[in-house]
Amino acid sequence: MQAVAGPSYLLVTPVYEEAELLDELVTSVRSQELRPHAWVIVDDGSADGTAATLARAARRDPWIHVVALPRLERRPPPALRYAEVLGIGFRAAAEIAEADGIDHAYVANLDADIRCPPGLMADLVARAEGDRMLGIVSAALVEVREDGEIVPQLGLPCGSPHGGLRLWRRECLEEIAFYPSPQWASVTGVRARNRGWKTMIDAELSAEVVRADATRDGWWAGYRRMGQAEWHVGMHPIVVAAQAVTASARERDLRGLALVAGYVESALRRQRRSHDPEVLDYFGDDLPRERFGDWIDRLPRFGRPRRR
């Protein structure tokens, strides 16, 4: 299928042992009305059938490029490793664009477990084309339950666009200087806004998530890791508590407890925190004030980073 005329964009997808999801993912991207000029899929040392499936896709479509990373004997925390692999994909896409003379205006990233309707990427690009200061835009992500209920995925506490599906304006991505972080989606959203870019989730657009958020290794492990990542960026404990209540109330289980457990465990072990004062100031002071008002100052400073 040929892409319709429109602004050019590159697409990046990190994968790790996603063999059962890849055929549908490739079909979804191939069917886009506005197809990427280059799609870089970074395989992080998968040991299932991922490599063979990607090789077949690349043989059929020369605009699909596979970057195969060596398998790690000892894997870093999943959220941090994902961000590292995504960064590798961004750099590889930029190198391919330069080598092939692709003058791209946008870069998108897409997770293997997200299914986009055919017009979605064209619609995201159209939103960005309509506002030159829109640096990052994503669609609403929804889960379709077995009973047919459509459930929106929980958003990031700072309101940044979803990490699993994003369209980045090229200048914005270059300016924020993407670096690996366990909370990379929240961090990049904050850094973009601090530099004058707008970020948004377009609620009129949606894509389906075929695997519930943070559940690949079971929801307890996934939400515990989320809590650990929130400690890393200096998230204020009252924001963590609000997230925990929301998650448990929606799912009617103990996901919120798992999130709090990961956060408290990291605090007690004095785990390493971000060295970026821009990040620590926002999540430790600015975000809770945005969400809960000045009364937050009366709470104890447990878990809140000290200003440098």
C-alpha cells in the first residue's frame, strides 16, 4: 500500500520478545493512510520468534529497518531499558534519514501492543501541522475488555502524552535532548513544556492497547516498578497516593498498594534519584501544587527532594 502525500515522519518501535504481537503490528502500520518514510524496529535481543518475523517484514518492505541488539545476560529495570532502546531507535532513525536524504518533519514512536486505525497517523500529523508550537501529541489509548467495555488507559500524573504512542515534532525532540529515564514519558513532557512547546493528548483520536498497561510480567510487578520509577524522579508522596487510589478503584484490586510498595521500598533503601534539578523541582514541588493547591506545603517533606 502506498502512503498518501503528506509531511514525512519516521517511526520507531522498541521490541523485546513480542513475536505474538508483531504480525498485527506490521499490518497496522502498513495500513496507515500516511505511512512512515522509514520505520526502525529495535529488537533488544529477543529469544523467541521476534527476529524471524521482523526479517520477513523487512524483506517485503524496504522502508522497514531492523536494528538487532545483542542479548543481555543481566537486564536493567524494564522501564529504564525501554528508554535506552527507544533512544537507540531515535538515533538509528536519524542516521537512516540522513543517509537516505529523508527531510522528515516528525518522529513517532509506537509500542508493539498498540493498534492504530488507518487514519490515525495522518490525523496526528494534521494536528501538529495546525499548531507550530505543538511539540508532542498522542491519541487516547483504550483497552477493550472481554465483555466489550472500552476503558481508557490511565494517564500520566503530569498530563504528558502517553509514552506508547507519540508524534514528536523533530525540533522539539532535538531540543529536549532525550535521555534514558525510568519515567521518560513524564520527564520529556515536562522538559518540552519548559522550553515553550505544547504537549497534548487528542481525546478525539484513539488507538487500542491489546495488553493492559504495566501488566506484561503481572500487574503487581508492573505497578511496583512504577512506584520505584516515581521515587527516582522525586514524585511527591501525595501524588503517588492519589495515583494508587485511582488505580485500585478502577481495577478493584491492589495495584495501588503495589505502586506505593515500590515507592516506599525505594525510599527506605535510599535508591538513586534523578540528578536533573528541572525534573526534581517539577515532580517534588510544582506538580503537587498544580493538582492539590498550596495546602500541600503543610505536609511533611518525606520523599520530597531538597532544593539545591
